[in-house]
Amino acid sequence: MAKKKNHIITEEQDIPSEVMEKLVQNRENILNTPIKQEKKKLNLKYKKQIIVTLAIAASLILFALINPQINTAIKNAFGISQDSGVAMVENNGIEHELHVTSTQNGREITLTKFISTKKKFAFDYQFKLDDEKLKDLLKKQSSPDRVFTKNTPNAQHIDLGLFVNDRDEDLFGGVTSQSTFRIEGDTFYGSVVAMFNREKIPEDAKLILHIYKLFWQDAEELDQAYIEASKTNSPFGVDNALEYEGDWRFDIDYKPLTQTADTQIRNVKNITDIKATSDPLQTTIHFTVPLKDFRSPENFFTPEITLYKDGIEVEDQLFTQISNLETEEIEISINLSSLDTTSVYRIQVNEVNHLSGETVREIGFFELQNQ
């Protein structure tokens, strides 16, 4: 079956200091223009991947935070097992390992893990690393001398499709995604973790995953383009240096996990209308907090979330924060599994100067725990 709906995902980049001035200049437009959460279908026929520096400004209202793991056990894990929600599922012995292979244009890719809920999915894949050009590109990307990719040396570009029961609708849209890789010996190991901004996967879904393209850029060329564009705060891009194209199809044996939990809210300060929904991979939380002070375009402060687990600040979460300054609503998704009934999470909303990154004051907080 031909699939024509493709999407690009990659790990997000930190906001470069060189473009911060431009972000401030455009903040008024951002605050006065609604930002749609659902991604439009992307046209992948272009030869260049254009990285628009001004678009990063949208992260003032809609952004994803992707950070390294802090827990030792998770930190020493590989692939999607580094995601704390996935790790909890694995620790509970829930089956999610696969060995499904697909070959296109002489390239065999093996899907080794796949797990999903109605709102999130993750998978590991691998293939034989026998391409000298690819080895050279990966070496450049992971070099500590890089400028643009120095904070994301293991980010991987991949085009995906996710379908249910061979229907024509591609579910893969409106997502926060992280795609990474590692090399061991002569094998390339890739991982993808993706969270939808709403429940999109039916609970009885027979899922089919498609990988349409893996592609890489020359990190040295990307650095040079970035340096030149930073002088004028201009958009920039480079041609892909290498592409593996095809339609690698994987039929998934496992239906989405649907276990829920009764999430208890307590110790609330200056936050109202708190609602939490937990599944085996994550917990989505809606709440209202005073945000009127952030509406002025002259105000260089933004509301940001600090997350604590059992009293310790955690940076092992891939979570989405969506803030609506008009309705004073915030929605976040964190990697708290419904299977975790012992951890106590504290959600703290801070006022942060987005120019310096410094926290100005605490706005409010609350705690939650699954029962």
C-alpha cells in the first residue's frame, strides 16, 4: 500500500544566543498570533532542509524540553529504555520486544522494540553500518568541535508514518518527538520517542509503522551555514549529504497499553482547576495559573515548569508545555507512568527571564501521586 504522508522529526536544538535578539523583536507577534498545535503535512520533495531561526521563537509558548537522564539505572540504559515511562513498563514485565525486518533498496532495517498508548509511542530499530560515507558523517556530527550540533550530537533525522489497520490516515502529526542514535561495532541503533498533543491512537489499534527515509547532513557544512546566517539572523540550510529512502513497513503485534491510575493532587499553592490523566507511558496535566503579567510584549519573562521527583529536581523527562496566556491555562505531559504508584512529583511554575534564563520568582506549585 502506497503511503504519501511523511513527517520529519529530530531532537530540538537549544536557542542560540546569536538569534535571541531577533526572538525578542518578534515576541509581540508571537503573543498576538495563535499557535496551532497540530502540524501540517510536510512536503519532503525539497532538496534542502531549511532551519528557520525565527521559528524557534514559538518555543516561548509551545516547546519541548528534552534533557539527559539523571537516574543512574536509566542513564546506563540504551534506546527507548532511557525514557522513564518506558523503563517503568519494562520493569513491570510488559511485552514490547520485536524482531521484525523490512528490506528496501538493499537496506535491511530491524524493528526491535515498539510500545504505545493512546497518546505516546516509542520504538528501537537497527541496521548494519557498512557505509563508509555514513561513518564519516556520524563522526563529524559527534565531534566536540561542532558549533551547531554540539548540544545534540546524537540527534537523528527520520521520516515516519503511523497507520491503523491499513487506513489511509497517517496518525503521525501534532507530536513532540525525539529521535536519537548510537553506534556499537558495525551496527547503527536508532530510537524514537513521540508524544501526541492529544489521544490519537485507538485502544484496539493494529498499528503499522513506516520508515520512509533516514538522512544526514554534513556537520561541517551545517556549522559554516549557521555561522554565516547568525551574522544577519537569516534562515539557513544545507543539502542532505546522504539519504536512505524507501518504505520500510513494520506490522506491530502489540496493541496500545490502556492501564490508568487514580492521580491524587495535594499541597496546592496559587494553582487551580488541576486535572490529571495517567497512562503507562506518561501523565497529562491541565491547570490554571495567573499569567496576566506575561501578556505584554515588553515583558521579557515567561512561565516555565520545574519538575521534581521525590524532592529532587529531575531532568530525565521528555515533556511538552503548552501555555495559553489568554485563558491562563497550562498543559504539560510528563513521563510519570500509571504503573508508578510510589513516586511523588512536584510541578512548580516559575517566572523566568527568557533573555538570561534566570528564574525571577515562584508563581505556584502542586504535588501529585498515582494510587
